[in-house]
Amino acid sequence: QDDVIAGYQVPKGTIVGVSPYVLHRRPELFPDPLRFDPSRFDKAKVKERNKHAYLPFGGGPRTCIGNMFALMEMQIVLAM
């Protein structure tokens, strides 16, 4: 059915894409988005944000099935 997203009319059948690159650089979600700031992912700050503000592996029913493996692998590589 037709819908309205963020004030924009979206007719039925329209394909809508989400760009994680753009989403992850929105200053209202991530202050000073181009600065490397690992503290953005502190548990308290993560709880304040919408759970879909950061989508490294997608979200919802189409989440990447390898996300847990990738996170585990990243920790092993850093430790080595």
C-alpha cells in the first residue's frame, strides 16, 4: 500500500534502499561522524540510540547470517 516515510509519499511498489554509509554519518545520530570515536559504542550510548541507527550487518529479518562469526573473528584477529 502507499505510505509516507519522513514526510515523503512512497507509492505502493516503490523500491526503497537504505545506505549504511550515509546512515552511519548522520550528525544527529553520531556527533562529529567523521571522527574515529570508539566511545560511540559504549553500552550507555548504544542504549540511547535507535537500534537501527547502526547497521553493519543489516537489520530485521534480513540480518547477515555471518554477523556473530565476523564479530568473533575480529576479536581473534585483534588479539593476534
